[in-house]
Amino acid sequence: MRGEIRVMYTYGPVPSRRLGRSLGVSPIPPKTCSYTCIYCQLGKTTHLQTIRESFYPKEDILAEIIKRAKNSALDYVTFVGDGEPTLCQDLGWLIRQTKEQLQLPTAVITNGSLLFREYVRQDLKEADVVMPTLDAGNEKTFRAVNRPHRSIFFDTMLQGLVDFRHEYRGQIWLEIMLVKGVNDTKEELLSIKLAVDAMQPDRVYVVTPIRPPAEPWVEPPLPETILMAQELIGKAVPIGGLETGQFGLQEFANAREAILETGSRHPLRLEQAAEIERSFGVSGVVDRMLQDKELIHTTYQGETFLLPGYFIRGEKNHRVERRPQQ
């Protein structure tokens, strides 16, 4: 075990755009990861490794989870860490014990780099949601964006994701981080699409850097590039079916939340946002969001679309989710 002073293993609950009220669990030391991604909001990796360890006593982590969860109304307990949580070799035990003792859904936010190892896939099998990352469709871009440990190769990583999809019965919500000039060309997006098609996730989130990144030159793509990515890679939410299905409006507390969340996964036309307003029995929400720059409008292939403002700008205009983003 390293010598860092540990104050706590859990944080939150935080308001997560995807997981509701989520209690975050970090079972690893800060910036211990198998990648050192150019866009990481936590800064540069200080412990680049692929060897799994018991960094802290698992019983202590579990005791803190139980204590914090019993005093909070939660939707998920989320294992995320200040790096890569699958480097914790007690992760499977923690997931099982959390579900058994709290009867709460669990999620794991992972870069997916170690899923080529069968015992890592076994550890994640009992989680309700696994949220891996896939930012490239080839070796060259993989190394440019994620800068993995020298022992990890793109084809091996991708095969691990595919194998996990075949074995896992829970939900896989894939995140794709786009960086201007690195993985946002049409050629790169088409290669990512092939990888996404191979692994068949349940949801796809196309996201952009919204907080200060590890490398200061990292920038989000242009709005029209984000729209192109949504179109090429595949839309996670069929807008025509807003009233039903797992992305139905019943998930959301109000029209603003519904517009931001739906827009983060599927850019909205103005009339579609207005339809959401009407569903909540309100008006003027979109106008206020445009005025406050929570939404921006852009034109793509002759259509005007609305995008969440945090796609394009920085953190100051996006509600804060402290610690690793969920």
C-alpha cells in the first residue's frame, strides 16, 4: 500500500446527468491509472500501471459505503476512482457486498482497458451498469488520445470490450470523448463507429472536454463536428419516441433537465425542445436556456439544432459534479 493519507473513500452524493443521485466510491489512490489521457480533468497520471492491487483495506471501504449510503437517498453506488477503478483487485468483492448489504444498484465507470483479462470481466459482471470509454478506432489514435500503458494495445483492449458485451447481462453505456484535431475527423469517427458496432453498447454518449484538461492545448470540437459524430456513430435516443422507453421524460424532474440530458445524447431541433416544454406544461424554458447560454444553437446540413452549452464551453456554465465525472 502506498503512503498517501486517505481522508475518505466515498464522496457525494453528486447529481449525475446519467445516474441520478450517485454516491461515488474511489478504491484507488489519486491518479493511479492504466491511461494518461490528454483530456483528463484530474490531471496527468502519476502512477501508470496495469498491475491490480489492494490499495486499501476492503472492509474499511465497504464500511464507509454503508455508513454514507444509509444517510442518503441514492439511485446508484458508483465505483469510479481518481483513475482506473478496475486496478483495485477487491472491486468484485466490493460490488457484491454493496449490493447484498444495501440492495442498491451499482455502476462502474472505467476506461475499459483491462477487460481483456477474464478475472476483471468477472469482477464487473454483478454491476448493474458499466460505463467504459472508447475514444479511438485504431492504434495510432488510441495512443494519441489515451496514451495507454505500453503493455496495452488497441486491438486487445477492443476485444476485451467485445468479450465483456457477450458475457455481461447488465447495461453498457459507452462514452466517446472527442478532442478537436485529434479524433474528430470523419475518417476517425467512422473508425470509432466500426469499433462501437463490434461491441454493441446499450447507450452511446458523445462528449467533449468541459473541464481543464491534462494537456492545455486540448479543445472541444466545433458544434457541427459534434452533430456529425452523433449522426455517424449512431443516435442513442430516438427523438420520435420521447414519451416512452428507457429514455422517456418520466426520468426527469423538469423540462430544463430533460432538455439538457436528452440534448447531450441526441441534438434537438427547436421544435423538439418545444415539445418537451409542452410535455411538462411550461413555456419559455428554451428561451431562457439560450439567453443564459445553457443551450447554443448551430446549423448542420440545413437544420438548426440545440446543443448543451457545456459541450462547447467550459465548466463555469455547467452544473458542477465534483470529483470524477459521472
